[in-house]
Amino acid sequence: MANVELRNVTKVYEGGVKAVDAANIAVSDKEFVVLVGPSGCGKSTTLRMIAGLEEITSGELLIDGKIMNDVAPKDRDIAMVFQNYALYPHMSVYENMAFGLKIRKYAKKEIDVRVHEAAGILDIEELLERKPKALSGGQRQRVAVGRAIVRKPKVFLFDEPLSNLDAKLRVQMRAEISSLHSRLQATMIYVTHDQVEAMTMGDRIVVMRDGLIQQIGTPLGLYNRPVNRFVAGFIGSPPMNIVTAKVVESGGQLMIDEGDFQIQLDGDMADTLRSHVDKDVLFGIRPEDLLYDETAAPQNNIKARVEVVEPLGAEIHLYVSTSQNQIIARVPPRHDFQVGEEVNLHADVTKLHVFDMESEAAVAQPSGVRA
């Protein structure tokens, strides 16, 4: 397999639209890296530049240490799996998988060995004689992946391959692609807008916004230590609660003051935020770090009114509101919450995040969590 490196790679379209701005990404051999972000963030453009389907405006793309900017797509030794499968409807599954090898003039015996090997890996051997119209969405996606596998490329590229599948099949297919990565020990770069896919599949995640890379890290690293408000709100489901508050001091004790509630700060976080006393900040806490406990001590409690109850079986998503903000809590299903009910949510003070009001960069994060 291979490593892939982007050095200050930029893409500017006609009219001066900058789709990707000075991207620096290093993908190690056999690594699974996911590019994630909202629509228009530049993730698919980045993938297409790696594939050679988009011209690089400036910067360098290297595969195995060799600059690939001017190398034709067919000579980059990559294979790409698209969102729409792109199968030939008049060809059988076997013919679709073999087509790329045929035009590269591989021997018939070699083609047959590779197709059956890939079909075995993907458990689609019994489908080889069928046409695409006789396949389900998940089966078509397996064929598209199989067509890439037979190439035995240095790098696999996936451009939102699961977007057209239903929710249950997406869960199944993302597990299969992760398993495939382990079996093939392949270098894979995967694009998605779904942060759950990114968290569950990637060795590392590249979070993008408006053409700029916001943060690169492991799934838990991004979750526990987001570098700014955008990453904090994008990674995690339900998203992190982020509200405007003020750092205040009373009797030598620092607190986060939202107006309707106060959270007491201790230890390293208090030391870090001492320079922010009387300043507005963005206060963040994840839904699972708001605990429903009727017996909890009054300090660090958020008193709020229940607006929406979403029972999910193993947990409840509770949408509550103070006079100024709506907040989401993820709580166990041990209480029959009612809309309009007043509840106390106890904030876990070891899991607070604070972001700068102007730059939205993280200024204080939980200590002792995995980065």
C-alpha cells in the first residue's frame, strides 16, 4: 500500500472561489482517514484532487513520496468508490468487476482469480451472473467496492459511498468497510458528511469547514478536546450544548454564570479562566454530562423546563429550556418526563468546555480525558 501527503494544497475555481485552502494532511500506510464536514466544506474536492479528477491550483500531492500533481488519474494507482455506484447496467456483476482489468489488458486467468477473490471477500460470489437491476442497494455497493478491490491499488478513495442506503443498511455497510480495511490492510481515505460514520470508521478524522481544515485527530481526541466551537458542535450526537455565559468571581470562587444558573469552577479550569473574569465566554457541556438526579446538591444544577422528550429505549434525549437557552440532556430512561415539567440537571464539572467569545477557540477543556 502507500502513504499520501498533501502539502499546502489549494483549489481555486473560476471567479476566485476557494474550495480548499492550504490543506496539509499526511495519511500513513494502511491508515483509514475520514474527511468530514458540512456540504460545501471542500472534502469531496480534496478527495477528487487526490484522485486526479480535479486540478490542484497550488501545493503538492505526494503518493509514496512521489509528486503526483501532473500524473494522470489512471497512473496514480488509486481506486475510487463513488456515491452513485456507477455500474454498467448491461453488464453482469462479474463483467462490471472485471472491466477495469480488461481495459488494462490483464490476462483472462488473472482477471478471473482477482474477481473471484474479491467476490469471496465481499460475500457476493452467488451474484456474479446477475445484472445491477437485480441487486439491492447494499449489493450494488458491494459490487462497486469489489471493482476497486480487484485493482489492488495503493490507495482506496471513498466519496460518500453510503449516502444512498437506508439507515439500517448504512450501519451494516460501514461495519463491513471497516472490516474490509482490517482484512486488506489498505490505505483508505473516506469522505462523509455524517459525523457518526467518521467517528466509528476512522483511525483519524480531518474536520473541514469552508475549505479550511479545523482539526485532525483520533475520534476520541476530537470528541474530548475539540480545538474550537465548530468542531465541538459538529462531533458528537446529540451535539454539545454551547451557550453564552460569563466568568464571574464571588468570595474567591470562580463560576460560569449563564444568568439562570451558575457552575462552580475548580482546579486547573479555575486557574485557566482566572484571566477571563467578568468576560463573556462560550460555555459548552455535552448532553451525557448533564445528569438527572433529584437528590443532587443544589450547586452546579441547571433548573429548566422540559420542551421535548425523545425516548430511544436505552436512553432519553431531553430538550429543556432556561429563560435564555435550549439545552439537550442524554439521560437514562428511569423517569417518566412530561412536557412542561420543571427538572434539575446536575452538570459534571469535570467535563466542561469553554471557548473564546471572539475567536471561538478552546480556552479551557476537561483535564484527565483521552486526547
